[in-house]
Amino acid sequence: MNNPMPEIFIEISEDEFDNRYQLLENHINPHASWANGDRPGCLFESFGDELNFVNQQDPQTIWTLIDGDDGDMYLISGLHFINRVGYLLSTSPVPINTTVQVHLPMSVDD
């Protein structure tokens, strides 16, 4: 009997994400968001030519920006559909059977 490997869940900080995963720039939309300084943005839309391009990439390099039910946003490795805002593509893959999540708080606690 062949047992699948267990799914590993890792939560990392936004700084850890930035240090670990370099992003591809969105070459389709010159006005894409998720820009770093003066560089072009990296966020791909969830429809049309941009989604078609995302779907052609290695699934281990796809990240989904999700609008969380708690008012915060989350960046989760893999291609997801529920509450999706858009997609990012990293140059290095997430390990197989691993889900990486980045919590992106949208408000500052008092």
C-alpha cells in the first residue's frame, strides 16, 4: 500500500518570504500592483491572459493572495480560488507536500 506523504504547513513572516522567494514581474500588465520600489509590479490578475500565464507555471511556484475572513490578507502557496485577489509567481519552488502561508495584517493593533 502506497501512503502519501503528510502535508506540512509552515507560516513565515513577510520579511522571511521576501528573503526566501524572489518574485517574477508581471510582464503582461505594466500597472500591476505588488511592486518593489520603482520596479514593475508582480501581482497577476485572476482572469484572462494573466491567469492563463499563471496556469502555465510550475504549481510549486504559484502563490495566491487571499482576502481573509478576519479582514487581513494571506499569501498562500499554491493555486487557490476562494477569496483570491491575485497571484504571485516565485523563481524558486515551495517543497512538495508543503503549504507556506504569510499573514499580512491590514490594520495596526493599538
